[in-house]
Amino acid sequence: MFNWILLLVALGIILLGATVFTNGLEWFGKKMNLSDGAVGSIFAAIGTALPETLVPIVAIMFGTPEAGHKIGVGAIIGAPFMLGTLAFFISGLAVIWNRKKRDDYPVMRVDTVVMRRDMEYFMVLYAVAIAASFLGGHPVVKTFIAMALFLTYGGYVLKTLRCENDSCHIVEEADLDPCYFAPKSHDPKMAIIGLQVLSSLMLIVWGSYIFVEKVQIISVQLGISPFILALIIAPIATELPEKFNSVIWIGKGKDTLAIGNVTGAMVFQGSIITAIGILMTDWHLNTAALLTVGLTFASVGMAYLQIRIKKHLTPGTLLVGGAFYFMFLVLIFIGKI
């Protein structure tokens, strides 16, 4: 019972950290005259991706050569799967929940240029990373692919910061709540904003660490295998910051920030984190891993096609991700994988 209580406390810490982090990033975007797309797809995405990034790196570096690598690869593959299915599903639910505040419902208020770019980068980079598992384990080949992923992500960051489209929306002060670390200031100093962002990140990492630790203890007590822990439980625990941030932003009608937070994290996970996996493990993917990859592409592909063809995004399309996620869980628990 004590572990369950600490699990709930960890959730509260993550939620508090995500709320403070969201406010800090919005003020950072205002001070830097950045667009919603840049704030959501880069700064929020990378910042909130830090907790789940630690899991595979720690597993690979400090775990046993066999078990550590399996846990690391499972966590790396599981992260985009959670984002492309469960995070999409929760975002869609948040839009439906707030539908009475939206005159344009069910059309979401997303910058389709930003969303399309994020999804294209993710699908291409992730496909290259997955293809690397079929190309053999030659160090030169693995290093070349990993470096290509690193460099391409760098190009994505530069393109996003330049905001290369005409629909970029700059974060406005009128849209912001007061800075939590300087509630009476209309123009808080960058040092205060930076302190708020770093402090909230520490809360998120701390809460995620406790959450993962307690999930591990509880999973052992329940007799859940380490494979399930790596592929499902750990990613779910460490993906919570994205979900909380996105729900908060959707409640404020800032859909580009919300969905960009998820798709931007997918680009980061599909390039930087997979590159680390390619370099630090044998990078052999089993049937279950390849199934999650297929379901991830199916879910993201549906959203991408709607944006590409219809020029808008609706919550119903995002809800399909939940069906893909549930399908995988059923296959796991009935022993088909």
C-alpha cells in the first residue's frame, strides 16, 4: 500500500512540475519572440522528453550487458509508441472535453504546416533508425546512420526556430498567465524564467524517477516480466509530462503547442534517442518491437494523411491511437507476442 501511495505522490509531483514548466516555457517563448511551433516542438518536447530519455541510457550504461540492453531497446522503441498512440488519444480526449469552449469544434487549432513537418521528419528518421536493425551490426554502418540522425535532427531544430512559413503565431503576453516565479511582474527577467524552467524540470525528473522506481517494485510484486516493464510500463510512466502539458495547453486552446509537444518529442525520440540505441546496443528488434513500430506508423500516418488531404486535424483521428495501443496490450496479455 505504501508503494501505491508514493506512486500517487509521484504523479502529483509530475503534474505540478509540468504546470510550472508549461508556464515558464510560454514566458520564454514570449521573451525570445518565438512561435508556438518552436516552443512546443523543440523546447517543451525536449524538456519533457528528458525523464524517459534517462531510462534507456541508465539501463544500457549500468545494467547487465544482456538485460540492460533489452530494457534499453524496449524503452527506446516504447517511447514513440506511447507518444504516437496513447498521447494522441489523450490529446483527442482533451479536445472533446473542452468542446463547449470551441466555436470551431471539431477542427483543432493547430498550425498544419508545423504538424506536417514534425510528422514527416519523424516518419523518415524513425524509418531509417528501424532499417538500421536489418543492416547488420557493422560499427561503421551503425556510426554512419547514428550520425546522420543526429545531424538531421539539428537541421530540424534550425528550421523550426526560423519558422519557415507564413502562419507562425508568436506567443503573446495577453495569452499568458502571470509568471509563477514573478507573479506581479509584466516583464519578468530571463534569469527568473530560466530558474522556473530548471526548477520545474527537476520536479518532473524527480517525480518520474520515483514513479518508475515504484512501478518497478509493484510490477515485481505482481509478477510482470521485465520485457513488459521496458516496453510498456516504463514508457507510460515517463511519458506523463507530455500528456499533462498537452492537456493544459489544449484547455487553453493552444493546440499547436499541445500537439507540437507530442510530435516534437517523437522527432527527438525517433532520432536522437534511437541513435544512442544504435551506437550503444546491438540494435536487434524482436517481433513485439516491430509490431509497436508498425502500430506507431499507422497511428501517426492517419493523422498525417488527414492534415495532408483535409488541411486540418480532428480529435476523432487522434482517438484511433488509443485503439492501436489497446490492441497491443491485448496481444501482450493473451500471450500472442
